[in-house]
Amino acid sequence: MITQLKHGILTILLCTTLAGFAQKGFHIGASGTATSTWILNQNNFGTLAPFKELIVKQSEMDYTPTFGYNAGLNLGYHFDEHWGLDFGVLYDKTGQKYEDNFTGPATIKEGTFGSASVRVNVKRQIDLQYVQIPVMAKYFVGNDRAKFYVQLGIQFGVRVGAKETVRIEDYLYLPDSLNFSTDQKFKRFDFGIPLNLGVDVYIIKEQLYLNIGLHNYVGVLDINGDRLRRLDWYSKNDVNYQRSFNFRTGLNVGIHYIFGGGNYY
């Protein structure tokens, strides 16, 4: 009897607490972001091994525009009219494309291309997919129609997919020196800092709002795996190993529902 009474009291307290949270500003939503993605300081790591000249083998490649996206669910709690705490679960597609032309010759199984006076086209593409979990403090200010917000926090990522392709004169090439597994090339975990700026526009006062903002992320952990960090050389501009980081920025759009009618205002 006493045990049942304790369980009943705990259930009542839990329901009361959740109801109180709902009335004060618990919200749930979905969002998506179209992003410009970058891998900061990603050296060629043997990509140019087929070229004859050593200075070409060690060259860096030019970055080209690379686009990705993330999408997922968001949960949050507004403590008062200015402060809240948000977190989410996001699927994130990121990576980097490179393209450059180098002095030949370059020899692959399809043949020898280029010469001292004829350049050879090389394309490299890294695709990474993560499940990301951001946890952010939120500051917002405005009226009952629109509120400007700033979010800052930490973000954990687990890599769920990775692919690297290299093309020389549009022929698929993967250098033997980099015939590593995905886990040997790229770490499974990522960690970084999200910083978001935007506005919440209320469709239904104190209950349903649309958010539009510039969402940014910079990683603080090196994404390269152990084998890449142990190569003999990296590029002509980097005698010593340099770490690589994920970075992205993009336009985010989401919709959120506030439980309890947003009585925290």
C-alpha cells in the first residue's frame, strides 16, 4: 500500500512538473538548413601521387563551392521572456570538393596524360554524413509577433557515412597509398561550436512560430584518422602535419509548436 502511494505521489509530481514546463514554454519543432560546407585545411594526402614531378605531388588543390544540408527535430524550453535552452537531433551532409590543373605527366592505369606544357585536370570530393546533437543556450528579444534570437552552445557528431573520390582527366583514381578504410581516413566522432542568428516569426500568437536564421558550425576536433596523420608528407606548404576541421554556414528554416500556449510571456 505504501509503495503504491509513493508511486502515485511520484506520478502526480511528474505530471505536475511536466505541465508546469509546458505552460512555461516547452516547444518542439522541425527544421532544415541549406549549407555551404568546408573542410578547413585538408591537404592532398597523396592524391597527386600519379604525377612525375615531386613539387606537383606535394601541391595543394583549389577549393571549389560545396553544398550540403542538415535536417531534423528540435526541442526546447523557454525559461522566461529572454532565455531558453534548445537541443536537437540532425542528419547532416557535409564535405568538400577540390579541383585543379597541374603540369603533367600523370600516369594511371588508363594511360599517361599531360606533359611539361600540358596540364592535367584533377578533381577530389569528400562526402561525410553525421548525426549531430546540438545543445544551445538561446537569447531572444522582441514582441509577440517577432523575436530576434542568438544561439550558442556545443554540438556532438557521430559519422554515419563517408566517401572519397578522386578523378584524373575524369577517370576514377584512388591512389594505393591511400587505400585505407573509412575509419582509418576519418574519425568517427566530431565535436564543435554552433552559433546561430535569426528571427522567430509568430504565426499563432504564443503558440506557433516560424524561425528563419543563419546557422553556423565550426569543428574543434581534427576529423582525420590515424593513418592520414602518419603519412610522411602532406603538401609543399605544410612541412608538419596540420589538423582539419568541419565548417559550415547556411540558411535555416523551421517551424515550432509551443505547448501550453506560451504562458511564460
